[in-house]
Amino acid sequence: MDFHLFLRQLGRRIRAARELLGWSQDVAAARAGVDSKFFQRIEAGKQAITLRTLHRLATALHAPTASFL
């Protein structure tokens, strides 16, 4: 799989989890402890992230980390 395609799919999964909770990007970013612009780039599929950050996002979104992979 192309890495850029993977980032876009990851961003879509994160966005879907956030929207399921009814949260704005700003709320989700604050709960995960990341900058809102950084969070926006992740959802847009334009930002690579570490596994640590993925785990923080998943925890904040009340989802298993593996569900984003």
C-alpha cells in the first residue's frame, strides 16, 4: 500500500471516530493533548504520526488503537 494512501485512510478513520462522538477537531485535539492544526493535518492525511501519538488519539477518542490501522 502506498504510504500517502495509508495516511489518508488513517485520517478518515480518526475523523469518523471523532464525528461519532460529536466532537469538533479542537475538542478532540485538546483531549488528545495535541495542537489543533496538527490534528487537522492528521485527519486530512497530510501528517505522519508516531505510534505513541496514535495511541494518545485512540485513547482520547475512546477507541482501540488497532481500530485505526
